Amino acid sequence: MIRITSWISKGMNTIMQEKIIPYIFTLSDSPMLLRDLLHTNKMYQDGLKLEGNVPGFRLSIGKSYIVFIILWHAIIILPAILFHTKLEKFDCHLLMIMAILFTGMFFATYAIFKEYLIDTVALKIVKKGWENHFPHFDYDRHSKEVAMIYGDALEKEIPHKNMQLYILEKLIDETPKAS
């Protein structure tokens, strides 16, 4: 069972990365500036909302609704077909209440879907910028450290022109030495 769910998860992730994200988003080819990278990484590590704060991409709302409606219907059609005979026997007032709840769930899950897509694309852009500015440091290992160092640098009011050098010095000082 675990193999099936991991296969489905891997397949959905592949479809998301290769088909859905390029269809919904327009990504910039220009490299991310260091200050934008540090700011976005800090916001991402702190769990803050990224919508509108990440340079380098544009979300097409219309295309995101189209994809979401297709995904929503792919999930809902089978239960609707299975329970159609039972639902047609319900009172119309109950069905109206169910329609209201269904509509609320649709828009609530769309907000979650949109937030997930924005976080996914922001992380992709940050990792691409990371390779440009910090090529010798792995993102997964050092992103939290850099976010903390960046926060300290902002508190110490280090100028942006010295920011990369300051962060690199701190990273090198904190990296354990190989003996």
C-alpha cells in the first residue's frame, strides 16, 4: 500500500512540476538579486505568506481556476456518480445546504491550492537564485542558517553591499571543520 501511495505522490509531483506550474505561472529568466533572495528565503523559513513578495513570477488567476476546476472535478465525479441514486431521494432543502457547503469548500480549497502553488514556485525560484549566489552551500542544509544570519545582519544594520560577504563569513565560521 505504501508503494502505491508513494507512486501516486511521485506521479502527482511530476505532473505538478512539468505540466501545471509552467501552465499557470510565467517565470522570469533574469537571475534573482541577492537582497531579494535573502528576503524571500527569510520569509519562507519564517512561514510567512509569500504571495506578492517574491519577484520573478506571475500567476495567471484564470489558468489556476481552470486547472483547479479540472482537478476538483476529477476528485468529485466518482463519488457523485456512486451516490447519485441516494442524493436524488434527499429533500431539496438539504441539497441546497449541501450545495452551499460544497461551494464554500470549493473556494476554501482553491485558496489552499493557490497558496501551495505559490510556495512551490517561490521555493523553486529561491533554489535557482541560491545556486547563483551560494553555489558552494547546499540549500537544504544551510537555508535556515542563512535566514538567521540575514536576520542578525538586518538587526546590526549591515549595508546590502556587504551582506553577501558577511553571510559567507558567518557560514564559514559556523561550518564544522573536517579533520
